[in-house]
Amino acid sequence: MKNNTPTFKYLLLSLLLTLLLLVLRLQPHNLYWTTAAATHNITLPAIQAESQQETETNNTSTKDIRIRPGYTSYEAYLERQVNKTNNPRLRQLWTTRDWDRKIQVFSQVFQQMKLQNLLTDDSKALCIGARVGQEVEALKRVGVSDSIGIDLVPFPPLVVKGDFHNQPFGKDIFDFEFSNVFDHALYPRKFVAEIERTLRPGGVCVLHVAIARRTDKYSANDLYSVKPLVAMFRRSELVHVKEVDGFGANTEVVFRKRQNGSPSNGPD
């Protein structure tokens, strides 16, 4: 009679690994919401309602955008992002070797925006997640002097302290907003809502995003098409989508906020 003990052990181990992977895959996003609500003075029912609305009104959010698991609290998420910005090796890289190179590339991007009448010298501009402010410096060099950046870690005078999930500005402030850190948003709908809140009617938002491309280990979401972005920008019209080659991003998506600022699919 054959001994089936090894086979049984392999089957049991395989079953345990399958269950573990299933638990990790099905980890609920609600684990992230509680601390975020306290941090941003947002009530938990309101956030839960927003999450439910996203599920009901934006089916693409489940298949075309994925929030990465692993953050046990909003503080843990913020700490991870701050650790990246404060990393001495990265900061030295950003302020030395990468400084002129990135300013040159961003200057070309913004100059093209001016040629397309999406940006003018008189625009009040914001760069979201600006780290050490190469984007801000690029805007100033192409003539957009009224420009500022926000990041969790300030870098005066180009970058002030601010969380892109809760921008430290009033309503209808900016004519132009740029970001290439959408992948770092733990709450993409809140990221977009803050842009639309602080953009003036007729204002332009330019996002450089990575579509179907693995981003860095600090990213909080993975994007597989522009469909979730179009669905989330409820108060804006899509201007264009085009391929770019920009520091990990491969797609430029441009929106213009409607003059009346109304959502496209009903009230908030």
C-alpha cells in the first residue's frame, strides 16, 4: 500500500496558500477610511457614501483602477509618502542631476500648453505633488510667474506644505493645475474633487499618468485606462488624451472645468 502522506501535505499547503492569497486580494478598502476621516475632518458616513457612489456610478473603477492594499491607516500612508520625499539620496538627486533635466522637459510641456491656449502668462498655476518644485520653476521660466507647488514636505519658496487629498486653498483659485503623481493618490476621487474645487470655471487640469505600466513602490494606485479619470472629473470636459514620455508617465490627459461648474451626472 502506497504512503500518501507527502501528497496530502502538498495539497494542504496549496490550499492554505490559496486561502492566504484570496484574503489578501479581497482586503477591503474600508480599512483605510477610518483614520482618513479623522485626519481630514470628514465624517465616516460621508466617505462611505462616496465609496458606495464610486462603486455604483463608476464601474470602471474596479477594473481600470486598483487601489494597492497594505495601508492600515491614513497616517501610515502619509508616513510612507513623506519618507520618500525626505529620502536623502532622492532629494540630492532631485536637486542636482535631475534638476535642470526635469526643468527642461517640463518647460517644453508648458510651452506646448501655451501654444494650445491652455495656459497663459497671466494664469495662476498650481503643481500638485511637486516635491522640490522643478515643475514650478519650469512654469516661471516660460513666463507663468504666479505659480506654486504643494507637497507633504515643503520646499520654499517653490513648494508649500499641502495634502493633495485636502488642498490648503479656497474654492475657484487656480486657472491651471498640473500633476504627475496621480498614482500616489490613495483616494483618487478625493484627489480629483480637490482639483475641481480649486480650479476656476474654465480652468485647465493637466495630468501625466502611467497607463498599464507598473509605477514605483510608493504608488497607491494602478491605472489601466483613462476611463476612471473621465468618470471622476464630473465637473470638467475632456480636452485631449495623448502619449507622452515623462518620467514614468506615458499618457497626458487634459480636462477643462465647465463654466457653470456643474457635475455631468447629477448633483453631488
